[in-house]
Amino acid sequence: NPSITANTAPATVNITDNDSSIASITAGTPGNENGPVNGTFTVTLSNPSSQATTITYTLGGTATEGSDYSAIVTKTITIPAGQTTGTITIPVLADNIVEGTETVVATLVSSNSPLVTVSNTPASINILDNTTATVTVAATNDGAEPSTPGLFTFTLSNVSTTDTQITYSVGGTATSGTDYTSIGTTVTILAGQTTATVSVPVLDDNIAEGTETVILTMTAATSNPSITANTAPATVNITDNDSSIASITAGTPGNENGPVNGTFTVTLSNPSSQATTITYTLGGTATEGSDYSAIVTKTITIPAGQTTGTITIPVLADNIVEGTETVIATLTSSGNPLVTVSNTAASINILDNTTATVTVAATNDGAEPSTPGLFTFTLSNVSATDTQITYSVGGTATSGLDYTSIGTTVTILAGQTTATVSVPVLDDNIAEGTETVILTMTAATSNPSITA
């Protein structure tokens, strides 16, 4: 109808949507330094949107952005219109740091689309570490008396992000608490460092020990399975500043009355850490095997840590008049390289308890013209020395007329018990009858143990 015209102004009917969309994040693939292999997160819309959706997120966790993975300057992800998923990539960086497995935690924070809300529930992925390390130990300083400490140095082949506690055992020839202060059984290499040290504080003493050792052996490196301990031991030497000299002195004298053994004392100027065997010789006026028992092995052993020992001289009693005799002992060598010997000798006496009496008897009468008379002198015990006897001569016979002069002395030789004096008769033509030569001992000299 031409009488009706259309007003072309538009009219709008709104259709209210009954759909909404929620963005959430889930873990994708883990990262790995071996490669490296990037890690991922997946962002998912519960419903697609009719427009592109840009979502902002944050990153956290134990991994460090910029060192464990590349820094992500713009932390947004855009999901195109009509799609429901998008991927966040974590660009993993390889390093030489022992870190163990670390985490990246991603959290959605906002959406630029009013049609999409975000779930704040975070997601986490791991970054696997491929770096390992070995701990080694070395003796970097030896110790010395009186006060120079030794030093062990522990070294990690790669730095670790966590403290590394190391356990070890201690041995060697040196004694903890005596030669050095105890060094415990653990040490820690701090996170970010590669070395730690253990000092061996040396203790001074007066014991001749020579160089001793402190041997440290690692048993474990704890707190991180990527770190292993090299169990090869390390040795710190402790140099000794002590020496020892062995000397000998007289102890107690011997005596045949008993008998009582004689002794010598051997003394070390400082104790030794090991047993010390010292060789000696014996001399003097006493005779080994007759005045004292023969000592086949002439050594004395002083135990470790002690300073004195005793040499015993086993005295033998006899019936020989010897007087006081001597035993002289001299140290000759040491079986311990830490001990030297003084060659100064020591002497003890062996007192004699044997006495003797000299008697004289007329064992033959003389007769003219030429039969000599004879006096015999007898010792009741043998003597080790010559015994000189003096005597006087009297009687009715006249020396030089009736008999040749017989002097005034006679000697009983050492080891013998008799001596004789002959009275050589002189023949004359005088009728005298029987005459006498009377001999009277006056002294037995050279030994106070012999009386006439």
C-alpha cells in the first residue's frame, strides 16, 4: 500500500548468554637440565570465548628465574577466540651447580576478558638436575710440635645450592687427645662454596715419638644424593721435636754374703712411644761366669712410655778370697731410632765375704851333711791375688853357719794355696847336737781378708 511507509530506524533484541568460562592451570611436562629440556604448563578455559583471552600469571618455586630458567619478561598467555588451551613454556638453563630437583610454581592472577575468570589454584613442575659432584680431601698442611697445626681441605668438584655435611673417620699413629686435639667426625661445606677445612691442633709433649700420622677417611657426604664422597684417605704428618738419650748409673752393689745381686739403672731422658731395647757390655775386675752368672743376652728393654729399666748382676758366692771387685757396664747401642745412647760407663762393687788364714808347718827336718829342712805355708782358702807373707827366723841353729839364710818373705801365688821355704843345711865339723830353725809369721800382706 503506497499509503504505508516503513520507518527504517533499527530495533535490537538482546539475547542473554548463559555461558561463562574459567581459566585454570595444570602441570605439563617437567624440565630437565640434561639437554636441556624445557618445562611446560597448560592453561585451559572451561568454555571457549568469542574473543581472544590474555591471562597474566606469576612464577615461583625453588628454581630461580634467570639462573635455573630464562627470565620471562612478559608473563602473559593469549588463548585465541574459540580455543580453550594454551601453553606456558619454561626455558630451562643448564649449569654446573648441584641443586637437586627444583620446582617452578605458576599461578594465574587475572584475565583481560570480562567473560573469563581465573582460578588461583597454582600448578607445579620439576626441573631435574643433571649436575653431580664429588668431595675429595687432601692434607694441605703437615703439623709439627710444639704448636704448628696440620690441615685437611675438603673440596667439592661443583658448587652446591645446599650445605653439604661430610662425615669421616680418623686413624693413624698419632693419638687423639695426646698428640693432637680431637678433630671430631663431621665438617660442612656451606651452600655456594666449594671448600671447607679441618684443623689438626698439635699438642706438645716430652715423648720421643718420631713423625706420627693423622689419617682421615671420608665415609659419606650427606644431604644430597648427587654428591658422593671420595673415600681415598688423606694423611697429615706431625713432626716430633723430642729426642731421648739413654744413660746408665750404678744401682745397688752386689755382695757374696747372701748372695745379694747388684744392679744398674738405665734411664731415658724422655719416654719413647715405642719399646726401646738397649745393648750393653760388662767388664771390670769381677769375672763373668764365676763372680756373677753369665748374662748371655746383654740387652735391656724399656717399655713404651716409661723411662727406666734395671740390669741385674746375679752374684755368685764362692770360697775364693778376692776382696772387693768391680762390674763396669757400658751402653753400646739402641734398637730404637728415636733413642741414642751415652757411652759413659757405670761401675758397681761386688763385696767379698770370704776370708782365709795362713798357717805354717815344718814339713821336713834337715840333716847334715845336706838334707834340707822345709817349711810349708798353707792358705785356708784360695786367693785371687798373690799373698806375700813376712816372717822372722830364730832357733838354736845359726843362719849362715848351720844353714843358708832363708830370707824373711815368701809368696803364695794367686790361685794357689801353698808355698814352701827350703832350709838348705850347711855341713860343719862341729859337734852341736840337734839344732832348731824356728819360723814365725808376722804378716800376710796385700789382702785384709787374709790373716797370718
